Amino acid sequence: MIFPWPSREQRQAAISDARDQKERSRVSAGHATAIERDIERLAERNHFAVLIAEQIMRDRHGRPG
């Protein structure tokens, strides 16, 4: 069975949606990087922050605590 192609408008809308999602992901990744830097700076000055940062990194990489 041959499936028909979506209409040109549907394809363009899907491409636009994908671009928007890519941009949201890029912004989100940048925000996460900034938060990670903040945690690392705190960890340099605060032992409790070190423990939190280590726990976050273990959880992030699926390692047991």
C-alpha cells in the first residue's frame, strides 16, 4: 500500500515545529549549563554544595548513590 504524502502546508508546519523545538532545546541546554556552573561555583565555597553537586552528577549519569 502506498501512503500519500502530507500536504505541502502540513510538511512546512512540521518543519517549523521541529525548528521551534530545536530552538527551545538549545535555550534549555544553555540554561542548564548556566545552572551547572552556578552549582560548581557554590561547591568551591561550600561543602554542602559539593555534596549536592555530587548527588546531581550521580543521578544524571545513572550511577548509584
